[in-house]
Amino acid sequence: MSSASPLDVARDFCAGFGPTYEDAVATCRKLVHPDVSRQSVTSNDHPLESLAALLDDLRRAREIMGAGGFGIDVHRIRADGDLVVMRRTGTISDAEGNPLHVLDLMSMLRVVDGKIVWSRECFLDSGTFDGAWGG
């Protein structure tokens, strides 16, 4: 059991999710529950239901989009109990650190015992990103 607050976990997740692909993987392994439920534009029809599936999604981003790294800039963040909501910009970069996609979105997380157990992302402009994944 972790004594970190849900807000601290969310902030740590965002800070550690890059700049490299390996950083993102390590941060997920550290802060995401093995039975996480995650839904986003890449998984609207099939939410991810495990950490293994989330890591596989990151691997697919690397293969399909050429993602070499990631970054998260938090603009607003609030917590109410174990729920955290944030407005953020996510960046997917190539191996040299050049941005491939910059995504404006809202994220909602549920954090229990220091681990993210539930996540939903609402993209404010997902057209470009959705196209990169093959629509």
C-alpha cells in the first residue's frame, strides 16, 4: 500500500511518462495496476483491461507510428478522493525527439493504493492521431 495521494500519483505518472519510450514503460510498470481498465481513442471499441495490454499498446505505437518517446504537459489537475481529472497535452515523438503528434485531451484517473486502476481519455482533437493508427 502506498501513502502517495492520488494527485501525487497522477503527477508522478505524467512526469515519468517520457521523454523516452523506455521511461514510459517503466512508469507504467511502477504506477499502473496489473488489472487497469483504460479507454482512449485507440481503444474505444475495446478498452484495455490490463497493464500487459497497455504495454502492448505502447509497443504498437512504436511499431505503427514510429513513437520513440512521449511527453505529458499538465495544464490543470484536480483530485476528489481517489479520482483525478486533468487537462493535458500529450506529445508523441520520434526517436530523435521530434514531435509526431501533439494531442489536447482530458484525462480521468482512479488511483487506489498508489496505483492507477482506471483511466479514460477524452481527446479534444483526435482526428490526426486516429488517422495515424489506421482510423
